[in-house]
Amino acid sequence: NGRGRYELFEPRMLESVVGRLGLQSDLRRALENPDSRELLLDYQPIVELATQRVVGVEALLRWDHPVQGRITPAVFVPLAEETGLIVPLGRRALHLACNDSAPWVRDHPGMHVTVNLSARQLPDAALAAEVAAAVAESGLPPASLVLELTESAIMQQPERSAQVFRELRGLGVRLAIDDFGTGYS
């Protein structure tokens, strides 16, 4: 850290690093196993206030660790963002949400499912193709899928975001901006 400096080592520093590396390894293992039941979605209802009718659901990714139990997204999502695991994690969430919600939409026309996208997924050239595959494989009508990005994620790469939005709109999926007005706009 520079000349004329020293730092003291604390055992908890090592514990923290080892703990993060262990979680990273466990998350990678859960992602590599397509049959893993560790990564799952909880669905939060979206209710139309005027009618009090459920009009959709938001898919929220959860991790049931085999040893540690349920790990909060506040812990594993930043870890996934830092390591790049957020892209395959987002892909898994997208496919699970489409597969789970397709029967609901057939039984309740007009219902939709919202899936969050990470800023790290936007530069992925395969994003639109991945969304098209998830919709096609599940049988979910494209208009029943809402992809949600935060305003800050969009503004990190506005030109790329606009291009991706055109591609996704071309598929017929809907887009939503989360945290709108909290930063750039």
C-alpha cells in the first residue's frame, strides 16, 4: 500500500476472505448443476389497487444453501455481481420464471411475470437470444414477460441499453425501469 506504511493483520480478515471464497465456490457449484434445487424463485404478487386483483408476479431469486440455509440476496447478489456469476444466475432466473409462469398465464390471461436484469447482463451480446429461447421453450407469451432494469444500470451504458431495448421490444417482451427518478433522471 505504499512506502513508509505498515498494516496489521487481524484473523477476522482471513475469516472474511475465506468465507467469501467458500460462498463463491458454493454458488458456482449450484449454478453448474442444472438440477440443483438450491437456486429458486419466490414470487411476489403485483396487485392492481383499484380492483385488488393479482395482475402479475415479480420473480425474486433465492438461494437455499445446503449447509447455511437461506442466504439473503443482500449477501449473494453482490458476490455474484463482483465475480461475474450474475450473468449465469440471471439466465437461470429468467428460464425458471418463464417455465413457472407459463401455466399461470395460460390459466389467467393478462397476467405477467417480472424478472430483474443486472447491469452486467446488458453488455451480453446473447441477452436477446437468451430471452427469446426462454420464452419459446416455456411457451410464455412474450408480452407476458416484463424485464426490469434499474435506472442506474441503464445509464451506465445508455447507447448499449437503447440497442438492447430495441432488440427486446422486437421480441415482444415488455420493459420496466426500477428505481426511476432516484439518480439520473
